[in-house]
Amino acid sequence: MKRTTIFADDDLLNEIREISREENKSVAEIVREAMLGYIQKKRQKKKTVSFIGIGSSNRKDVAERHEELLWKKATK
């Protein structure tokens, strides 16, 4: 592990210190957890597969009739 310096405003530092006391963890541990959570969230969004437009129904009226088409089976 390497030591680094970060700059943060007083309000943010106070919040981190408060969480540190509440969870009985060091400020460094809280900052590491926050950074890891941020990175995981960012990476997860990039890896998400989009299924929008994956299939083709060959219908030209889907946008106009989407509610009717979506709920067709539920009303029968």
C-alpha cells in the first residue's frame, strides 16, 4: 500500500471523520472503501450489456402501439 495526499473541503472531511467514529474505523479505511466503491460502480456501468434493439420484429408501428402490444396478453 502506498501513502498519498488528497485535498478535500472541510465539510467532506468532517463527514468522513464522523463515519470513521460511527464505524470505529480509521479515516484512511473509510476513504479506501469509498474509493473502491466508486471504482466498482464506474466499472460496472461500463460492463453492462445493453439489450435494446437486439431483436427485430419487422413491425413499423411498435412505437405508436407500445402500450397495446405490451399489455395484450394481460387483458386476454
